[in-house]
Amino acid sequence: MKMNWYYRTMLSYAPIFFVVISSLIFVFFTTLNRSSEQKYIETNQAILQQTIRNMDANLQLTERNIVSEMFTDGILQSYFTGEPKSLYDYFIIQKQLADFSSTLPFENTIYLYNEHTGKVLSGSGMVELDTFNDKSFFSSVYEQGNSAGWTSTRDFNPSILDDTTQQVVSLVKVFPYGSNEQGAVVVNLYVKSLIEFLSRFNSGGNGAVQLLDADKQPFPGAAEPDMGEQIYAASGYTGWYFYSDSVHANEYSMLSLLSNLWFVAVLIIIVLALLWFTFITHVNYKPIQAILGKINGYTARKSEELGIKIPRNEFKFIETAIDHLLEKSVDYDALHKEEMLLRQRNLFHELLTGHQVLTDLEWERQMASFGLPHACQRLGVIALEIDHYTAFTEKYSPSDQYLLKFLIETAFRELAQQRELFVWHVWVQPHQLAAVLHLSGSDEPYQETLRRLGEEFRGWINAHLELTLSVGIGSETDTIRSISCSYRNANENAAYKAVFGTNTVIDNDKTNTRTNGETFACFQKVLEMTRFYRMDDEQWVDKLNQIFFKLKQMLISKNDIVTFMNNLIHQLQKDIKLLPPGVQALWKEDYQSRFERIASHTETIEELHERLLTMMTGLAAEIDQERNSRKHHAIALQMKEYIDRHYSDPGLSLVQVGDQYGLSARSASNLFKEELGEKFIDYLLKVRFAHAKNMLVETDEPIQTIAEKVGYSHVISFHRAFKKLFDLPPGEFRAMNRAHEE
């Protein structure tokens, strides 16, 4: 007979039912067995604690007896005095020491040390400390005063006649306690005596108590801990550990608990479970039957829409629907992975840029959600910058750029994995990949590891791709909280390729070889250079070279280059506005944009120097052509040269210069201003006071003499004009500059 779903369900549930019942029985016996085992473990723990108390009590008794005997026994105290003693006196002290040693609970040996005589008295005789077998141990402890308590096991040679050593634990007490040290007493308990004491508690084979040192290493003579479960307990007095194997009562069998009563109870439970199971299945079948009726009606209505045939089996349609659902689920998983990758990149970007700060616990949770490891001792950051990125974008299409960037990050990840380093990375900027490496103790020194990795990757890029990378290495950190600081350090170091050049690895050691500087420190020289440039004076080339010589000595970044160029362009524009309209048009229509392109496309100081010198030389040549096309420019240059030669003449004026070239004073002034972009009087003052400054700094001539040499008959007028220009009297200016040079 054909079985419907009701009977098939009943049969399919039957194995599950018996498995559940069997599992319950197994769980019951397991729980009962565990409870019994726990009782035995608690008993062992109680025995172990009692053993510790007994051991500590005997050791404390030994310590108290030592202290008491040393402060009450006059014979032993007499050893520490500086008074002369006969052999008989030492014999009495040695005998008293032996009698006291025999009263202690453990087998032992005791020796006394007299600081006045430098001798050690033990049961085997008296020797100098320098020849004493136990000198190394005693000296190290005696220098520290009273020891903290009983030592760990050590080798000790009790006899001066042979080299046989035994394992002991020692206690050192300085005499007298709390005042000027006269000597010390050292008690050495034989480890075998301690082991024998513990063996009294180990009458059974199981649960034997053994003794370990503070590092959980067994005392000599003690059994090694089993590989199974052990119970450990520490002594608060000595710091030693005691352990005992878990006790299992082999005589007690769990099978004895099984009786006829248990079998009857199990059978009743099974019968009741069957009845309950049948009832529940019957109840649950009714709504399922109703659902199947709806499915049959639905398949009849929708079969043509879905393009499927009505199946004979009532579950065929459900199977088809599930297949469709799985297909949708796969699509969803793909979207979910993409979304998780975006969230991952966004988190890494915000952490590195400092827009988000996570605690170590939050970081651990985030990495776990991504399925990535988080554990490390240190975190190191490397910034990888594509050099000449503007040229890179012009050379390659967007798809090629994406492919090359993918190759860069993949190659770096594989290189790190070859060194067994986990790395995560993100493109913080279009031209910069920031990589964070998880470093362990085996990677020390960390900075050297990062530098070697950067050098190796840079070499790989040079060998396989038609581009170069500059690598900035940041200081490592031990927490994710400060990862943004490490990235800023790496980013700054990468930006210093402006000084060190492209295609190089830059770390903090490298940047420390240069002094920090700001481009505005060259502002005064820029003003002088642009003035010479405007005046058609070839000294502008020397000034430009001086500026770049200074810049190359400083630690500056790409942003500093842009700032410097913006200042230079601004100042050139101001000076060119003072020149004739033809020169201004030449600058505005052609050269201004070319200078701005230099600012945005140049990455190093060396490149900037070369390009700027070429550009300014070309502009100067075109300005000369423009000037030479006007007949008055030559006269203006002759007037300038005349001022340079006769600046020391107190009577030098526009009238004198105009007469020299057949011009009125007004015509001479307008011509000078129009052609050279500067007033006659302003240029005359600059020339005179430039020479005055040089003489003040480089010579010891009186100020009166200097004033006369630069065209001032009255020193008061010179003082007034000098202070107006430089905000300092000439004397203070000389003193300040010489002090600065010293």
C-alpha cells in the first residue's frame, strides 16, 4: 500500500526518537559520573591543602626556631663576636650547632658566617669564606640582607673533603636582625627529607601529592606530573606548588547503579514518549495538510506563469521554490561580500586617517567580524606612493591604472606573507597605498624589518613595472588606538621624497639626518632674487642657486614645495606688474600657467631647481627682447649702472642723473620707473643700504665713516634712514649680526 506523508513522517521520526532517548540515558550517566568524580576531586583538594599546611607549619617552625635560637643561645651568639677563640671554643659552638640541628623537623645542615673574621663554621669544620664550597650562593644572598624566604632547590656540597653535592632548599638569616650585620646563619634542608615527609601522605597509588618549585618544575626526587588532569595548589608561605593526580575510585562501578527499577523507569519513559510523539505528530499534521492543499491550488494557478509543470509529488513545487531561493541566496552572498569589503576598506581608511578610534577590544571584534586575525605585538605602517602620479594618470587609462594598483597591493601582500607577516591595506589617497603589518617578537628590530621589506618591494616594482614607488616607514605602535599617528609619520616620511628623491625608502633614521625647516625662511632671499630679476640684474641666478642650496639642506615635503612655488609666483607677479604692459601680458598669457604647472607636477627639490632655472631663464630672455624693442630701456639700464657706480656721492639726485643723459628730472624719474618697475629714490636707498649692511657686518669701520661711504654727509640722517628701513639703529644691527655669527 502506498504510504502517504503522515506515515512517512512517523517512520522518519522513529530513529530520532530512539537516538534522543539513548542520548538522555547517556547524559544521565555522564552527569552522575561527573558528579562522583567532582566529589573525589574536592576530597583530593582538601587533602592537598592539609598537606600544604603541614609542610608550611614545619618550615615556619624551622624558621622560628632559628630566629629564637640565635637570639637566646649565648654559645651560638659568641661565634659572631670579634673576640679571640680557642679550638675548644669552636668545638663547643659546633657541638651546640649540631644539637640544635637535630631538633629541626627535617634533615638539614647549618653553617654560621662571622663577618669580622670572614670564616664559615659548619658541621664539617671551619674554613675561610673564599674557599667555602657555598660561597657563590651565600655572597649573593648576604649582600641583600635577609632573604625573602626559602629558596628554590639548588646544589649544595655539605663537605669540604669531597665534591659530592645534594639538592637543598635554603634559608638565610642575618645576625643580629635590624642592626649592624655581624654575620649570618644559613639553614639547608635536604630535598629528599621533604620528599620523604610528603610520602607519608601518599599511602595510596592514586592521588599522590608531589612538590614543585615556583616555576611548577618538580623537585629532584619527585615524580613528574602525569599528562592527565592534575590539581595544583600554591603555598602562600614558600611560593612552592603542590599537585595531586585526580582520584578515580576503581572499586566503585557506575554499573552498580543500574537496577531493575531503572529498567522499568526507562521502559515507562519510552512508552510515554511514543504516545506523546504520536499525538504531537497527529496535531502537527493538520496545518501541514492545509498547507499542502493551498500549494496544490497555487501550483494550478501559477504553473503557466512560472513555466513549470504541476508535479505529481506534492513537494516538487516546494523543491523548485527552494532552488530559486538558493539562487537568490547566492546572489545575496556575493553582494554581502562586496558590501563587507567596502565596510572593511572604509574602516581601515578611517582608522589610518584618525577619523575613527577603536579600543583594542573593539578592534578585536571588528577583525573577527571580517574573519581576519588581530593578534600581534606591534603594528607597523608603510606608505607606498606612486611617483609622478600626474604623469601616471596621463599615461595609463583608468582600467590600466586600476590593474596596476591591484598588482601593487597583491604583490606587497604576497611579499609580506612570504615573511610570515599578516598585512591589511587601503588606498588612502589615489596615489598612496597604506599598509599595516602585524609584527611579532621574531620580527625585531621592527624598523629594520619594515625597511628591508620596503627595499625588497621597491626593487620588485623596478624590475617588473614601468613605474617607481617611494616608501615611507612610520614608527611602530603596540595598540590600534595610535595607528593614525604611525600612519601620519609614514605619510610625512613619504612626503620627504622632495628632499631624498623619488624611488627611495625613507624612515625616521633617514629624516633625522636633515634639519627641520620652513620655506618661508627663504622669503627674504626670494624678495631679493625677484627684485634682481625685475631689474634685469644677472645676480638673480646666484640668488636662486643660494635659495635652493639652503632648501636642499632642510627637511621639506611636497606641500612645502607647493607653498614655496606659490610664494615665488606671487612675488614674481607683483614685480612683473611694475614692468611695462608688454611684459605683463607675456607673463599672464604664457608663463604664469607654466609656473603653476611646475608647482603641481614637481616632486623633488632637484627637479624644481632644474625646471625653475630653465623657465626663469626663458622668461628673462623674452623680457629682454621686449625691453630691447623699446629705445628707452637702454637709457634706463645706463641710469641704473650710473647709480651703482656713484651711490657714494652725497649729491646724487634725479637732476644729476637726468643731466647726465640729457633728460629733465621728471622725465628721468618716469623713464626709470616705467622700464625697471621701481622708483629712482627707492633703488638708490636699496643700493646704499645694501653696501652699508655689508660694511657693518664685515668691517670694524666707524658708523660715521660708513655713512660717508654710502653718500650720507650727516651721520644723524644715516641713523634715521637706517632705523626706518630695518627697525634697528646701525650699532645694534652690527652687534646683533655678529652675536648671531658667533
